[in-house]
Amino acid sequence: MKTKYKVLIGILGAFLLLNIAWVIYYFCFINTYAEVLGLDETEQYACSQDGYLFYAATPDYLSFTSNLAITQIRTGGYVEDKPEEQDEVICDLLIWPALVGADEYGFTIELHQPGQKTQCYNYLMNADAELDDPESYDEAALQVLEENKEAADVLFQHAFRMWPELTNE
């Protein structure tokens, strides 16, 4: 009988420790990124500044996954809505802040061309806006990234300006 109580107490203790770890992660770490933005009218952590939209997704209960996002604000909708429009390139930066170690960065390029299916390229990068593993991308993806390298650099600059806590380790 004592063994059952010890097991139950061990399970409850582990669950309590997990909750404490999550509370520390949420309120002491992730909230520092989200509070910079403030709550918008939809109760999301987001703000617009200098023509860019900044967003922070906080983790759900007992989840340790959150992200930050930056995109350039576009007006007039996507090209698919207006087939007669010219080509449009949309670049976004996603950031997964790390409690320990280096943060992770994802860069997305969407190519909207009238009359064609949208092409989307996703890249994993480091804090210096360089590819983590260039060999894992085909020649076309590398060419698209090279053509949009300046947009990536600008998004990284905005990220570091908005969230100086981001690591470069």
C-alpha cells in the first residue's frame, strides 16, 4: 500500500515540477518578448511599426513552443485575388526563442505570379541570416534566396531592434 502512495506522490511531484517549469518559461522568458508588442484589438501580442507587422505567439498550457514573426505589411490583397496584377514576393521571418542555446530562425519566401500556383520556399537560418545547412537546398531554392537576401537582412535587423534579447550564440 505504501508503494502505491509513493508512486502517486512521485507522479504528482513530477507534474508539479513540470507546471513550475512552464510558469517560469512563460512568465519570465516568453512574456519578455510578447510584452514589448502589447496586446492589439484582437487580444493578440502584435503591433505594426515602420511598415512591418510583429507578432508573438505565446505557448499553450504546458507547451514549451512559442514563436515570434515579422512580415512586411501589404495592402490590396494577394496576387491570386487580382490575376491581372504583376508578380509579388512576400517574405516572412519566424523566430523560435530558446531558453538555452541559440535561437532558431526560419525565413519564408512566397512567390505569387499571375496565372500560376504560388511557390513557397522555407529556409532554416542562423542569427547572421545565413543558411544552417546550404547543402539541403536545391539550386532553385538557393537562387530564390539569393534574389531576396536583402529582404532577409532587413527582417533580421527589425527583429533585433524589436527584441534585443534574441541570442546570436
